Amino acid sequence: MDIFLAHEDSLKVLRHARRTEDLALIPADREEIHRDHGRIDASSLTSALPEGILAPTRMLPVSLRFADDASRSQCGIVRAVPNLARLPDSSYLELISSTGGPPPTAAGEPVHVFVEAAGLSLLSAAQSLGKLVRRGRLTRNAALVRLSGFLMELCGSYALDPLSPASGEVVYDLPPVSSVAEAASFLESASGLHGHTLARMAAGYANDGSGSTMETLWYHAFCLPPRLGGMHLQRPLQNVPLEWPDEVSALVSHQTMRPDFFWALYRAACEHQGKDHASEEALAEDCNRARDYELCGIDYFPVTKKDAHSEKAVRAFLAQLVEKFAPYEGPSFKRRMRQRLDDPDVVLARSVLLSQLMPASQRWHDEDA
């Protein structure tokens, strides 16, 4: 029996698999996607799904994808989505045991569980948010910001909580599911499906390598076009190791550094300080990093939770970056950037950006002052 999860149920299992050491994800090959998937049995389906993540019932069925209307399951705990046959071969990933153990079985037959790959997961999210846009419950620009941030999670090194993505615990230092280029390539092959236009636009804004929700937020504030709340700055490298000049290699405290953001043109690095930096050890580490950057001729800009506590605070930090970057640009750069900082429409768009990407755990409260 083959189980092809769809939409939100697929995303829950995808996030769960990323965060669970004894699970892994591998590309599903073409033969697996297009073969006879067998009859869906309710008890076997329930036992094959990760415990505590999905527990389908008649009142809360699980979304599964089928080749077409003729092959859709009539099982009472299944919500059928019939378009598997139309999808590109790279649409799914198979959930396997990282220890190489066999898949669960139903009546002696193996049960294979598949989740949507990054491109299809983005397309599913675009379909869901597109409905909210059409109903007037979300603006198109807000949907684009949210979708771009979602893709950066899948192409980054962190995973949100499967059951409480807005406020649950985030797990870090994970391998990415995909790359932005791979997701964009998938969308080129999936043209004509609902949500394609919105998903393709969002993929054009996303970036590889984000290490946290706050890095994703700041990337969008740096790089999105002004109508979406960004400054449209040059895209930085994210969490890419820097090569030290030979003349300082014996002087630096770290043999390698991976700044959250690095602009080679501006010789500037920016890092979000999301952890406790009040201890003596943390303060020493901060000093060592700042000295290493200085030795290598790189201006270091740490950014903190306080810098994102309001649109006004974000604007102030962006103004500092503009001042740093201006000498490397033409004479009109500072004027254009100041217009983007203070334009009322851009200020409003920046507020929308923050509302879509700010995690609940990072929201500013009076007691944080």
C-alpha cells in the first residue's frame, strides 16, 4: 500500500521527519509514483502514520493524493485529492527509517508513506493561501511574503513545530529539504496547476541557507521589493563559510566563520543574536567574532530581538545598513534608499511583512524592555 499525503497533512509529516533522528526523506522515483498503489485500509493507514502527528477520523480525515477520480479512495477517514497523475516525477519524497529498517506492513505487504517535496509543498500552500486571497481574508502581497518565508524554511536549516508552527519549538542545524532553484524548476514543470503563479512568484523572492525564522524575516526586509516591504538590497550570502586572508589566519579566533548574512560588495556581515548573550562566555564569544571580522576588513553588524520589535525599529536598523553601504554605490543610492525607508506605502508594506513572518516567540512585549 502506498500513501501519498497531501496539503497540510503532508507538511506536518515533512516537518516531523526533518526533526526526528530516526526518520529520513529520499526522493521518490517515477515508478513508485505511477504504479498501482493498492487499496487504502483504514487500520493499516492509521498504523502507518507517525504517532502523535496524524490521527485521522471520519470527522478529521487525512488528505491523500490519488492518480485521478477513478482511483480515489472511498475510505471514510480519507479526504481524496485526485491529481497525482498530472504531477512531475519530482513531486514526492518517501519517508524511511534512517536506520535502514523495513517500512510498516499491512497484511504482510509493505506500506510506503510519501510526503510532498518542497516544490509541491509550496504549490499546496499557494493553493490554500490563494483561497484566502480570493475571499478577501488576506492580501496577495501578504500571501507572497508568507509563501516566500515558507520556502526558505524548507531550503534552510530549521524546521517549525509540525502541530504549532506559529508558536511551537523550532529545531535548528538540519539539512535542507531542497534548494530554491530545485523548487523553481519543479514549478516550471507544474505549470497549469492551481496556485502555480503565486508559488512561482514567491520562489523568485526566496533565498537558500536561512538558519532561523528571524534570519528569514530579516532577509525579506533586506531584499524584497519595496511594494512587499523590503529595501531591494543586493542579495547576501546566508550561512556560507568565509575564507580568511592568509595574512590573518594565525590571528583569528575562529578558523571559519559563517555569518547569517554576508555582502561581499559591501564587505559587511550581519548576524542575528537570538540566544542569551549576557553570560561572560557569550560576551567573550561576541568580542572574538567582532575582532575576527575586523581583522579581515569586514564590518560587523549584529542585530537583536529589539531591532525587530516594531516597524520603526526595523527602519532604524535598515537606515544604518544604508549608511554603511552608500560609499560602495552610486550617488543616487542613499536618496533612493531613504525614499524606501520613509515612503508611507512602503512603511505599511513593511508592517505587513513583519506581521506575516515574525514568530510568536520573538514578538515584543512590554516586559522585554
